Amino acid sequence: MDINIPLRELGPVDADTLRDAVLEQEDIAWDEDKSRQESFYVHDRTRSIVLIALDDNNWPYGASTRGPGWQRLIGTAMPVMQKIITNHYPGGGEVIRAVVANLVAGANIKAHNDIHQSFHCAHRIHVPITTNPKVWFTINGRPYQLQPGQAYEVNNQKQHSVVNKGAEGRITFIFDYMPPGPLATDSERTRPEDLSVGSADIAFRIPPEKLAISN
């Protein structure tokens, strides 16, 4: 989403439990779902654990689904998302993507803009899990160093890139939160509510356990 500034600092967030759960994942978990790398060429040097994936090809009517990392990580990711959304955004929207991304040592993500229509409608939130002094996140020509213990909203409509010249991977929890209401300021369309489920305990909707099959 275009938030008019390159980066918005959302302040401190307690992600220690999520960090511990992510770092305990077996190496094979990072290669269970390669859809992000296959769909977006700039992410070909990353590895991912997908919690929530969006059916990009059928926007805005394509559903989000639970990825292979859901069962292992959602219990620790949910409080982080809940805290950020309740503090900074209107409730009742939908988390349409959630992924733990690992930019491997010595790799980079080339400069790009997120062009899919869904990226115009959702807030892209980064929660750093690990980093090192040789990681630089550049947005609209300005370099930043995002720090664990903090949360940020990235303006993905500005050109952005990441370089990791360190000896270890840079791991970040990323989720896309789409507020309730029209999908864009110039549109009256909304997402069908039956694509996701809500709960009195959380401030946002999530993918159902299984997709309903219609005849």
C-alpha cells in the first residue's frame, strides 16, 4: 500500500516467542512451499515458511489458504499480528498473506515494486526476526536497517530492495493486512466475506481450516 512515506515505524513488538519457534524449525521446513520464489522472481534467493498464501490469479475473489507453516507457527505469530493490528489499524479486516522469509547470506533482492493489485490494498508489515550489520533495506533510494524487537510498515509501492552481505541469513516475519471496506480508494469492490473466517478473540479474519467446495 502507498502510505505516502517510504517506511512507517510501528514501535516495539514482543516477537521473542515467534523468533524462538522460527529458529527451531527444521531446515526442510524452509523448502516445503516455493510458491513465493516461483511467483516473484526477485525472491529467488530467499527461502520461506508460508503460513497464509493468497490465490493471486483470481483477485479479488481468490481465497487465502493455510500454508505448511500454519500449524507450527500460527500460535506464536497470532499474538504478534493481533498486537500490531489493534494498535495501528482498523479491526475487522483480513490477513491475506503471512510468511517467514529468509534472505540467505550473501544474497540480495533486486529493486522492484510490488505490482499485483492486492499489494495496493493491503498494509505490508515487517517484523524482523534476525539480522546483521551488513543487511540494508533500501526504499525509494534510502537505506534502512530494520531491527528485531520493532515492527515496520513498508511502502511496497515505492521501489525497494534488500542486500545481505553478512555471513548468516536475514529472517523476517511478513504479513499483509487488508482493512475492511473498499479495496481501493477508487473502487467500490470488496472481498467476499465468506472467503475467510472471523473470531471474537482476534481483530482480523483468517483463512478457514478448509475451503468450502461449491457445486
